[in-house]
Amino acid sequence: MNNRQRFRAHLADPKMLMVPIAHDPLCARIIERAGFQAVGVGGAASAAALLGRPDARLLSAREMADVVWRTVDAVGVPVFADADDGYGDATHVAWTVRQYESAGAAGLFLADRPARRQRGRTAGGTVGDAEEDTVVPAAELIGRIEAAVAARRDPDLLIMARTDALAAHGIDEALDRAHGCVDAGADAICVAHPASTHQMRRITEEITARRGIPTMADASPGVMPPPTAAELQQLGYALTLYPTLASRALARAVADVMGELSWSGDAAPLADRLAPFEEFHALARPPEHREAAGPPGARR
């Protein structure tokens, strides 16, 4: 079983699949080492890691595919990737899918966001989005899914459709889009930002129970506190994504350590807050590299 088949098997398993998005390949190794069965690649984490900027569409499809490749190369578990809006029209969507597939992604998701806009997540949603232009027309999202399904070479590459229509247009419109994407060939669905457990149950009942399509929950802060993985599993979800958890953990840890170092000028008291060198060395040098390079200290 390859990683794409394994990823699909995880989604078919009744147990919730938890997918943290990695800040970078080293972070992906840490996630894998913690026991997670898949790792995510996302726009916000990648923009922060590569540019030190928010997810404002500064990274191209080619750059994001490179992030996917580096992450796939770093871990042995499936990698699930954010393909945003497909980076343009149907031709660009097809090209993006081919690039992500060639990079080794086990799955990807495409959303109904407009092609060019600046986004920044807040506790209540996104910054700078007028309600009327939060999402593209339903036909455009369905067209993206059709283009993606037609473009993939490996039928095991999982293609998920994500809709953000719920907040601006209501649950009925969001579910209509989800059903349209299933008809277009989507293998999984995410209806983002439900405002209640009642809406969550309706999503999983209509998409998973009735149509047999797995659904994803986004554990980002939103209009309601994100349920636990166990609660999401009980609600019928197959997958939950943790988009910025690792990046925020990294930001806090580095800020605390560097702030104390700047104040004290003494690194020695920080030792118990750092990974031991041997542990860091093992993470940064996977087994095949260690075998080729020899024992620690053999090469500098």
C-alpha cells in the first residue's frame, strides 16, 4: 500500500485522522515522530516559514509544490496539501494538481476563494473580505473540481473540495456547493466554519451518511470553539486539520527563549527549554543520511 492508498484508508477508518500542518520539513518530522499518521502543508504556515509574512498569496503554485516535495521527502507518512484556489482558471488548476501530484502529495484540497485577495485569519473569520466576495460562484468551484479530477494521473490522489460559503450565504448554499462538488468527482468535502454542532451534524449526515463521502473539519479558531477530535469523530467527521498550531507553538517558544537571552545574555539557563543536541541532530539527519555521513562529528 502506497501513501495515497494509505491516506484513503485512514479516511475510511472510523477513527478520526488528525492532520497538523507542518511549519517546515523539520517540523513535519516532529509531527511524524509524535505519532500522527499524516502531515499537512498549508499556505499560512508556508508563507510564515519562507517569507515571514501572512498568507497573502505571495507564494506561487510552483513554490507551494516545492514545499510539498520537501515535506514528502522528509517524512514517511502521507502528506495532505492546501492547493488554495488552484492558482487561477481551470488550466492553472490542472497544472497545480499535476505539480502537487509530481511532488508526492497524497491528497490536496481546492477552495472556492477568489483567485486574488489578501487574507488574514482572525478569531471571527478573515480580514479584509467583503461578505459578497468571500467566495466565487458555485459553478466556478465545481469547475475547479472537474479540472482537478481530469488532471490527476493517479486515481488514488485524493481531491477534496472546500467551501467557505457558509458564513456569507448560509448552510443550504454551502451544502448545495458540497453536493455539486461530489457530483463533479470530489473524493472528500470540507464545509468550513460551521457555527454550531447542529450544523456539523447536518454536514456529516448529508455528505458522509447519505453520500458516502468523508468530511473534514478545520480546527482553526472560529465562531465557536473547535471540538475535540473525539467529539468530531462522534459527529461523523473523518479528518480534522490543525492549520497553524505548529507555527504558533514555534513562534511562542522561540520568542520566549530569545527574549530571555536578549535580556540576560546567558544561554546556559535555557538548556532545559531546548531539545538536547543529540535529539535535534537525529531529527535533522534521517537514518539514510546518518548511514551515508557516518557518526555525528564525522563531517562538518
